Amino acid sequence: MQTIDDLDVAGQRVFVRADLNVPLSGTTITDDGRIRAVAPTIAKLVGKGAKVIVASHLGRPKGAPDPQYTLGPVAVRLAEILGQDVTFANDTVGESAAQAVAEMQDGDVVVLENLRFNPGETSKDDAERGAFADQLATLADLYVGDGFGAVHRKHASVYDLPARLPHAVGLLIEKEVAVLKRLTEDVERPYAVVLGGSKVSDKLGVIDNLLGKADRILIGGGMVFTFLAAKGYGVGSSLVQTDQIPAVQEYLKRAEQNGVEFVLPVDIAVASAFPDLKADDAPVADYAVVPADAIPAGRMGLDIGPETAKLFAAKLADAKTVFWNGPMGVFEHPSFAQGTAAVAEALADGDSFSVVGGGDSAAAVRILGFDEKKFGHISTGGGASLEYLEGKTLPGLAALEN
């Protein structure tokens, strides 16, 4: 893949496909990590005299303009981070975008409105998607792909547009790919993987691929209850994907045969119902900690317990490489944040090369107040990271390689 240094960008219109899909509360950005992640690429292009056109999706609008998903607040925050004016176009390929680009001077930055306001961006019809890519291509001379969180999507601005313009990868994708290669091609051992999140089905592919690569796999989050059920334990009213139990049993068997250590919780924090995250942070009245093999009927597992937190920390203490994807519990509520915080603390205080695999894990690190610099790398793409580790071909990366 070519990099920015391989392109002569001075005076050229450079289309930067970023991932600015940030969480919003109204018009307030609650986590600007993805904006800060792409800022160095934009700043480097500006420094080289390029006219930088930044495009991204945000949320899942239905292929039409939707005010709750506007990139307007993102443009404002990007201007603050870059320390320069940023023009916001209120469309993608319409009059506003065309005029904003036509008026650009070298070093200027324009942010286009949400790409997904146009149905061609996400269309499964090659012709419709290609037609939108043709329109986007008229805005620019060069293309820089830097939206790592979207490279697993076969979308117009990610997959089709690079074929229409000379292209290169941005600094963020360059770094993300280098990190993932360290997890798959040049692994320093012991190699530990921590997986959480709600559904075990979302992680089956990565578990399957890592059974031949990792030394130990630690399981927490909502997905752990399918593992506990697969071992014959009572899980109360906890989330269980019963249709995945046979697959989980097969993975446990294969792990034992391959010498891969599966580490499951020894205790679980439970309550009678899922906490109300919109209410205040008052402690949950019926919070309790119970053995992992004896969750009572009518109780729901919502976090790993304190003994499991110690166990996981011990299992991570001697690791040289760690990949973590998925929280250990409902970290958004203080009563059930301890498990996720314990894993984050073990990685932050350890000397391993630690990769936080995007998504809720990355959000948890920031929300719980950890210093991002204490982790080896915090990915901007949870889904993309997982699919890479599954061994899948990512359309957006394939387009940049061609």
C-alpha cells in the first residue's frame, strides 16, 4: 500500500475517507477519540499544501438526510483539534459540497455531510454504489483512506472510490495494520486474548482463528454465560445464546487439545434486572456476588466478580502480547464496572504490548478515566479488528492495496 509520502499532494484536492462515527448526546460529542485519531493525517496533508476534503459516515441513517446524524458538530470539533478553520458542506455531492471545494485554497479543510445520507454509499447494488463513487470522484484529485473503522464495509467511499483515483493509506490505517500484523505474524509470547461483549456469536470467528495462535483466552461479558451453560452450569436469567452452545463446547474441546488455556470466571456479579443506565448512579439494591457455577434462578449476571478480576489480572501479568475486545460487564453503571476496570488496569500497569480492540472496550478505557498512553494501541475499529483477526479480507484494505 502506498502512503501519503508516496503522493505529490501540494495544490491537489485530497479526499480523506475518515471514520468520524463518534457518539453524540444531542449535539455534544461524548468521545472525540476517532476525531483525534485522524487529525494527524489531515494535519500532515495540510502541511504539505493539500486541499483536504474530509468525508465520513455517522450512525445509521436510512439513506436520506436526518438531522440527528449530521456531521456539523464533528466539523466544529475537528477545527478545534487542528487549530484552523474548517468549512462544513451541508451535502456530499450537491451544490454546497461543489461550492465549498471550488473555493478551497491550499491548506484548507472541508468536511462533507454524512455520506450515508446518500443511498448509494451503502447500496448492495454495484451500479448504484459505483454511480455515487463517480460523483464523489469529481470532487478530488487524490484519495487517502484513513477510516479504519469502516474498512470491513464494501461501501462506495471505502471500496469503490479508491479505484477511481490515485490512492494511499493515511497514518491511522498504516498504524492499525502494523499493529494487527504484530498480533498475527510476529507475536511475542505469552499471547493472551480477553474477549467480552454481549453475544458469543459475534466472537466465534475470532475464537476459531485464535485457537491456533493464542496461549490463553479469557472470557467475560454477556458472552460468558453461553460458555458457562455449555459446561452445564446454571446461569439464572443471564443472556445465553442456546443455539451456540454446541459450537462453544467444540471450542472448549479444541482448546484443551491444542494446549490453549480457556479462563472462565469463578464468580459473577448479579442482580434481578438490567440496571437503568439513564437513572442516577445509585448502587443497585439487590447487587450480589455468587459462584460462577451457581447463579440463582431469577438472577442475571452483569459483571465478572472480584475474585475473577484478580484471576484475570494474574493471567495477564506475565503476558507479552494482549488483545482485548469487549467489556467484562455493564461498565456504564458503577455497580458493574469493576471487572472492565480491572482488565484495563492490568493492561495499563503491565509491560505487555496491549491492544484494545476498539468499540465498547475503547470507550470504556476513556469513560473509566485511564490514560490512553499506557496502552500499546487503542484501535478505532472494533469490527474491523475482529474481522482482520478472523483472517478475513477487508474490502477497504484490499481496495487500497490494488
